[in-house]
Amino acid sequence: MKCKIAVEQNLTPVKDYLTGKGYQVECINFNDQSFTKLKDYDAIVVTGLKNDFLGMQDTMTGAAIINATGMTPEEVEKEIESNH
């Protein structure tokens, strides 16, 4: 079974690629401060600007946090698979 992935809204190419590969992908708006759903994901894909968005990420979610800055969608998928 493929992972459940949260993707920052501005990472549409990553979202589209992962969806096409069979992952369950949802866009997340990290500006709305609703972090309660993050525990439901296996991985969270963000840009470098949002890399520290959780502060205490390890206490809020066990998900892998992937900084997609400079990465292709294929590289993001490889990172997801290596952390899963």
C-alpha cells in the first residue's frame, strides 16, 4: 500500500507526480495553523522556506519531513520511499 502524503500547496508538480504513482496525496496550507491532521501522514513535503514550520515536529508527527527545494518529483519519491 502506498503512503499517505501531505504536500505544500505550491508544490503542484510533486503532488501530480505522486498522485500518478498511486500515492494518496493531499495539499496542505501550513499558514492556517491546523497541524492536527499531520499525524495522519507518512510523509510531509515542504519547501525550504517551510522547513521549520513545526518547530517540535517530532512530537507532533512521526512523518518524514522532506524538503523538496531543488528536487525533482522523482527525487522526492525516492526520499519518501527511503524514509518509509
